[in-house]
Amino acid sequence: MRTPIGYSYCSLRLSRVLWRGRGAILLSYEPHGCVLPEFRPTQFAMFWVPGLEAIPLAPIYASRDRIDFLVRLRGSTTKSIIEDPPRRAGVIGPMGRSFTPSARSMLLVAGGTGVASLIPLAAWAAREGTRVVLVYGARTESELAPIEQYLGDDVELVVATDDGSKGLRGTAVDVARAAGLEDFDIIVAAGPPAMICGVYKLVGSQGLLNKFYASLETIVRCGMGFCGSCMLPCTSSLLCREGPVFPGTVLGCWVEEECSLA
């Protein structure tokens, strides 16, 4: 099911720093003089830092009175947020369309901040009675955010690190390869392009591309579909409106552009 698009603005006040990791931070905010809009799985927000800019972030958790963001070092704005979390901020959203498919089983493959997009999907799907396996990968343990607090017992979490410092040794793609892809109705990947490319190639090699979806990240400037900066290659689809989740069958041009660099 894909939800209609509507936006609202809400001022935020920093509540807690929940975690600091290597090049990343997990922040919890509360609304200040407003009510937070409802975010559904895979939707995102434009997180505005006064004096800097607004950047697209998927809330790892959102309710009427709390919203949490996982921020990873990408550029000058994220560097500032990590080094000195803003006491005041603003959020515009929800943006994009939610992705809530009907399925008996679902494999979610996450890396980096991509896990923030997939956690609400995992929690929702588990409540619907779907078997959910969430693979969460990072280079080393210090880059793994404490996501267990957002997941119930019905989600099977599999952690992988490149160096074996926590969970299984290997990449998220390695774990997905061993998971038995044919046993899942839907496979969703979110994270760095190289990881998504790896999952795309893996499902394609097994003839399962019709089961595959990717939650993409790109430059989002206005977030409302006016500027066209987030258009999916070779399509007229905008990530901020039709995305961020797209079926693997329409990702051919994206794959040509991104996976050649991976």
C-alpha cells in the first residue's frame, strides 16, 4: 500500500543523545509547540538545522511525541550534527511514499543509515504476521547502532561485520547469499550503493529480481518534487514523491550508473 503525500513542519528540541559510534550518532528529539506528523514505513523527513541546511533523513523511530534519527558522516552538515548535536532543529514531512507490502516472509538487508528506513518496515511487517529477517551489516562493531531497542521479538535480527568483531564475519550481502533467497516473498535492501548493487546482482543471478526492492538514497534538495534533483535515472519518477522504495525491475539505469562505480 502506498500512502498519499502531505507535508507539515514541526520544531524540535533535543531530548537525548542515545548513542555515539564511529562516524555516526543516534539522536532523539521531541516536538516543541507542535505535534509530529505520522510517519509510515520507509517515509523520510527533511531535517533542518538552523544556520546550516535541511537534509533528508529517515526516522528510525517516530511517534506523536518523539522522533529519533540515525546520522552518519556524509558531509559538512552531518559532520556538524555529529560533533555538536543541535539543541533546536526542525522537521518537514512525511516525504516519499510508504512501502507496506503484503507478504508471508520478508528479507531486509541493511547497511549504514539504510537501517533507519528498514526498521519501521520490519516492525510493521512483524505486527502484520509476516516472518521478517533483518540483516544489518557494518565494517566493524563500533559502526553498529543499537537498533535492538526498536525491534520486537518477532523480528529475526542477523548482525554481520566485515572484521567479525560482532555477529557473523562478512558483509550483509554475504549473509543474504546464505539466507536462501527463494524462501522469501520480498527482498528489500537499503544502504550504501555498493551494498544495494551487491544484493541486486545476487537476486538477479538467481532469477529473483521480481521479488527485489531497494530503498534508495540520493541528493534531495527541496523534498517536494519541484526541483527534480532526485529523479530516478531513465524514468520520470522522483525519489521524494514516488520513492524512496523502487522495484528492482525499474532500476536498470540506476544500476548502470551506480554499480559500475561499486
